Amino acid sequence: MEQRLNELIIDILRKNEELVAIAIKQRAKFEGWLKFELAYRLLGYDCDLKVEYPYPNNANQRADIFANGALIELKTANTNYKIAQCQTCTRPIKKIYRPLLMTLKN
């Protein structure tokens, strides 16, 4: 499943390079869009598929996708490096890691 997910995500990103470039240049998040693109692709594998599925041990938190018993959480990490073509943006990288670690622990 993990290999298939990696291949699907790579294919989605490659087939939507111009769209992804908009997000990257503005350092914007795009997990929401990617979640639905991935869910759409997973439908082709006849999966038991649900979006925003509650974690079994914490109904207050939701996984991005549930597919055939697997909980899938998508995250894009903040970066603080400078790229000439990208907008300079203050997004402290520490802010994403705390929530990410809390999600992984739960």
C-alpha cells in the first residue's frame, strides 16, 4: 500500500506541475487539494474509502483518508530556505512540527 501511495502521489504532482508551482511559489499549503486528488485515484482500486475519517483512539482527530483499513495523513512541511522564484514568507518551521508530532502520537 505504501509503495502504491508514493507512486500515486508522485504521479499526481507530476501531472499537475503548473498547479503545484503556484502553491510552491507562494509557499502555500496544498494538502486539501492533494487529499481529494489521491482519494479520487484510490477509487480506481476499489477501496473502502473515506475522507476525514476519525482516528479509532481519538474521535476528535481525523485522518485525511481511510482506505482499506489504512489511515493516511498528508502533510507538507514549512521551509525556511530562500529560492529566487519563490515569495519570501515567514512560516516558522517549528509551528508545523508540534501539531505533526501530536497527530502522529495519537
